[in-house]
Amino acid sequence: MPSSAFPRVIAIDGPAASGKSTVARLVAARLGGYYISTGEMYRALAWELLRRGVDPAADPAGVAALLPQLKLHCELRDGRPELVLNGERVPAEAVRAPEIAAAASVAAAQPAVRAWLLERQRDTARLGLVVLEGRDIGTVVFPDTPHKFFITARPETRAQRRLAQAGETAPGATVASVAAEIVERDRRDATRAIAPLRPAADAVIIETDTLTAEEVAAQICAQV
């Protein structure tokens, strides 16, 4: 896969609640590019599966059978990329719910889902300069981009960030309970057979525990 086949791509990977979404948005804004969340793509799929009564944990065959009926792509609206699924705008507020995130994590471990979404993720590069964040952008989606970053933080730091995001956690959640969920999510993502969570060999690793999102974005922009 020659790198010349792609426009400029900045890959920002990392575990859940590491701050990569905020950082990627800042980087895209500073460099005049488009921010793309591949996690939102998985959540959009999970949202549609649950709407149709398909449980990705109990019925992976049903998930695979449904994929050919779905059309998901990024479309520029008012200068910003938005996810469109079968002609319907995917509501960002709906896919942030904890149950959607849980279903997305399960679906993301299924080979049929990852293969289906891979081409849709790569298709975003047609927009121009794109800043993609996810878990396998630098290792699988755009392994030839020279701009790869992996940002992370301690589970407790990430739990605090997750709790600060409205609608991201269940009622009564605590730093300890959310940190435990994050550790389990890390384990699941890092040990799955398909595209496990890990830094690309040539990625720049940034620990964000003591850094603001603006400071991380500044580091990335300077290196790009």
C-alpha cells in the first residue's frame, strides 16, 4: 500500500478516555483539517444494531448479515464532516450513551465489522487533510502515514475525564468504578485477535496525565 496513494493523514491512537478526541479536534482546527472519530463510526453501527434489535454479543452472525444493508460515510455539512447512515444523520448525542459504547466495543472485536468499517475509515481521506483518532489508525487504517501519535494516561486520570463528560457514565459511577471499567476495556482492546490496541512502531507516545489538551495538541502540531 504505497503512501503516495493517500492525502495527508494524521493518526492519533490511544485507549478510552485518554483525551485523544479533544486533542484531535484541536489539531484539526489548528492545521485547517477535518477531525474524524473512528470510534464514532463503531458507535453509529452499534446504535443501528440496537435499533434493529441485533445484539452484537449474542448474535455476531446477525451483525455480519446486516452489514451489506448499511451505507455509512462521512459527508461535509457546513464545512464539517458528519456521519450519515443510510441517508440519515447520526445524532452525536445518541451514540454517546454507555450502552452504545459497550455494544460498540463488542462489535469492534468482530472481524466482519472491522473489515466493513476499514474501507469507510480510509474513504475519509478523500476529504483532504484529515486527523483521525481511534485505536488502530497508525497500525491498520493508515499505516503509511508518517504522522502517528499514541496518547495515553493512567486509568484514574482517564476515569476522572470520563466522569466529567455528560452522558458518558452510568448514574452513581465513581472514579474507582469507571477506572475498573477502563482497565477491562483496555484488556479487551489490547488482547483481541483483530487490530489490537497498541502503538505503531514509529508512533510518538505522549503521556497526558500532567498535560492539558492544548499542550498535547501543540506538541503534535509542532512535530507535524
